Amino acid sequence: MFNNLFILLMEIHKDIIKEKNLYICIFFSYCRY
């Protein structure tokens, strides 16, 4: 359920993710632990 919400958020902010690659990388690392 939480994963789906995250994926949805990614889809909405796809362009932002591409622009802020480093930030997303850090965010992913934070979410994993």
C-alpha cells in the first residue's frame, strides 16, 4: 500500500526526479533504512 503511494508520487514528479537526481538518491537511501 505504501509502495503504491510512493510509485504514484514518482510518476507525478517524474520531471523533478530527473532534475534532482542526487536528492532522489539520498531520499531512496533514507527510505531503505
